[in-house]
Amino acid sequence: MKKAFILSAVIAISALLSSSVQAFAQDTETKTVKYTPDLKAIEKVVNKDRARYDSLTESFLKMDSTTVFTPEEVAIIYYGYAFTSHYAPYGNYDNIRELIQKEDLEKAKAEALEAQINNPVSLELLYDLFIIADRTKDKELFKNITLRMQTILFHISKSGRGTEDSPMYVINVTDEYIFLNFAGVGQILGQSLVNTPSGQCDKMDFKLEDDNENTYTFYFNVDLPLSHLNKLFD
């Protein structure tokens, strides 16, 4: 697969996010669309209308250029995963990354594709598949993964302004780092957990790749992963 192909995909994902990093005063709502997740309503869909959630997730796994989701549907797909029995926000896929490092790409692909059945929205897993698809020259998988990453990253970017009173919402702390990576962050200066009127948030201080003079800050709401962690110790 030509380097230009993967570069164009990275640019396409990054382009969706750059305005979110540069413009802290952006309006995340339109007259008819609200991106900030209604977590109670999403939990209700997962618990009371599981067929809808499963159908959306199945379509997301098969996503191609003809697939269209509304913002509400993307919210159900991404945030809804946090209300399923498979949700494990502090798990990882180190085994898959080790296989990638060993260049055992076919085994890595098989394990990643199997893992995504139970976790279709993990940006960590999608990023691993992004690398695998490129190195194995699997063009169809690469397009699928790129579209899915674009969809999730864009929705996160619209879920809030990244400020203390309007944080972006994630279901996994790792998603913060992948988001910042694609958003043009050059150096992360620090991460701290803070209580805000909007809930518990990770405060991320960083510098941009093309601006080493200024320091920027994003707030990510992490109520969902922390709530899950607390339940484990109850």
C-alpha cells in the first residue's frame, strides 16, 4: 500500500479535528443537532431497545462509504458500549501490539478482528487495525477502519468544546490520547483528574505540533470509565 494512501487517511481524520483544537469557542450545537451525549437516554436504548443498539453496532462494524449515521446513532454506538457487559475501559490490547511489533501481522489481524466483535468502538483497537490493514495491504479493511475512526473521533470533538464547563466525553482514557494524536498535538505536558461542574474530567495540557510557543488545555469527561472502576470495588 502506498505511503500516500495511509497519509491521506491520517490527513482526512486530522482535518475533522483540527478546528476543534484551534477554536475553543466553537459552538457544538446547531439548531437541530446536539452532540453532547444524553447518557441516561443512551443507557435506556441499550437496556430497553437492545435490538436497535445491536443493529447499529452491526452496521458500524460493516461501515463503508455508503453508510450514514445520525449524530444520535453515533452516540448510541459509541457511548452505548459503556452500558454493555463487555465494557472494560481499563483493559488493553498489548498482545495484538506485540504481534504487530514481531511482524506476525496475519495473527495480529485475526486476533484484532475477533476482539472487535466484543469491542467495536475501541480507538486503541481500531488504531491497531489501522496499522495492520496498511501493512498487509488490505485496502477494504483500511477504508472501513478509517471511516469508523473518523466517525468516533469527529463525534468526540463535537461532544463538547473541551473546556471545564463543556468537556468532551470519552468512554476510555486511551481514547483521549488517540484523539489528541490525530488532532495535531505535538507534546502532552500533563494529565490530571479534576472535579468540575460537568463531572470528573481529565485535564490535558499540551502543545500543538505547529505551535510550540503556547500551551493549550482540553478537558475530557471520564465519568463513565471511573464509574465502572468504582463498581468493581463496591
